[in-house]
Amino acid sequence: DWRDAVGALEFQGEAMRLTRAALPSNKSLIGFVGGPWTLMGYAVEGSHTGGLPRTQAAAPELLPRFFDKIVPLLEANIRLQLDGGAEVVLVLDTAAGVLGPDQFREWILPSLKYLCEVFPGRLGYYTRDADEAHWDIVRGAALPLAGVGFDAGISLQRGLKERTSGFIQGNFDQHFLSLPDEEFRVRLEEFIEAADSVGIDGRRGWVCGLGHGCTPQTREANVRKFVQTVRERLR
């Protein structure tokens, strides 16, 4: 039963409480959970690389039963984090971008809609490798999302200009953090110029970050330079 797993997640609520207590009162705290489809990919294949062919083949039979267990557990997990002090919880459905629009609409949207209705205005949504059709589906569903995250496949200017409401999180290419100094500075300058081109008002509600997570090859000096430059140049 999924309820048996809730106790093992209590540490996340405590982590949120400790983090919230350590943060200045004017700083936001965003939690996260894995998206149902991405978690199913891990359960079936052990990763979410490639197009998840085994997961897609198993989905017609397996997905309803898996989602019946994982979605209530995610609901409990989200509630733990919100009760612990998170203002928003981001649903990281990284692998959902590999799906075609019809599959995305059939397999992803119902559970996302359900969670958004349970926590209106408290959830964000992110998926990697999504094209405009995916985002059209999300926008067309008029979900009560707090915001969305997007990867480096969508230009920063476009993401900021085309958002409908809420925050935008993204989207410096995480692979650039592994580049040698000079090449990294060039890529970072391009990113800063793109963000600067939309103006202060256009950046309102933007959570600057990466298109995805850090990789093992990430250079710590580049991470420090990225944070320092964004804070200095994009106030």
C-alpha cells in the first residue's frame, strides 16, 4: 500500500522546516517531487535516458495501476513539503517530453490536473525536451499552476515573453558549466544578454536556473561564476 511509504518521506518535511528557518524571510523556498511518468520510467528501466521504449510499450497496461499508487503518494509528499514551509512544489516530470502530444495529453495531463486541483496555485511543472505542442496542451488545460520550468531547448526570450501567468524557471544549458573558462564566459555572456534584452519588467517572476541539473563534469568555479554574474548583472 502506498501509505506504507509515507513515513519514509517525513525527513523531507523536516528538511523544509530547517531550510525555511535558515532562509531570510524575503527568500522563497521551492520544493520538488518527481513526476508520475518519470518515476514510472525509473521503475521500469532504471533511468529516463532515450525514449523509454520499454516504459511506453508497458504503459497501456501498467500505467493506470502504477499511477493509482504513485499519485496519492506524491500528493502526500507534496503536502509534507508545503506544510514544512515550501511556498511552491515543482513537479519535475523530466521524461514526459519524450512523449508525442497525444500520449502527453492522455498519460500526463490527468494526473497533473488532479494534483493541481488539490493544490491550486501551489505547484509548478517542468519537463525536458518538450516542444510547443506540449506547452500548448498545458496552457490549453488552464491548470491552476504557480508557474513552469523549461529547458535550454526553448529560448529564454521566448519563454519569458510567451508565459501566460506565474513564474518561469530556467534555463541556462547545464552542459555549459563543464566548458573551459573562455568558452564558458562566452556562453554566459550570451545568456545574460538574452535575459537583459527583455528588460526588468519582462524578467519579473523569473527564477534563474539551469535547463536541467548539474552533471558529474560540472566545474564548481563555473557554478560560482554563473551565480555571481547573474546577481551582479540582472538585478
